[in-house]
Amino acid sequence: MNKILVILKYVAYLNIPLILGALYFIYAPIFKGEPSGTVENIPKVLLFLGFALSFTSLRDMKRIDKMGRFVIE
């Protein structure tokens, strides 16, 4: 059981690249000079944030290390 919790702990860190991917889809059209492109990317942003939230829920909230506190806060 403890081995599964360790695996889920490290899988839960996949939320960081997913959040960064969502931020990319939000800000890339703005930097390219097409602010209307952000409206077209809303479904992608919501998809990435939904997956990030699901990976965050894999974390064992009773035991949080320093990196986990940084991510959550």
C-alpha cells in the first residue's frame, strides 16, 4: 500500500506541466498579436486545467513535503 502512495505522489506532480501548458494556450495568442485567439483556445485551456486538477487530487494531503507545499500554496 505504501508503494502505491509513493507512485501516486510522483504522478501527482504531472499537474505542473499541465498548468504550464494551459498558461501557454492563454498567453501565446496575446504575444503573437492575436488577442482574439484566446477565445478559440478556451477549450484547450479548460482541458489542461481539468487534467491538472485530477492529477492534484491523487496527492495524499495528510503527508505533504516541501515541494508539495510550494505547489499547493
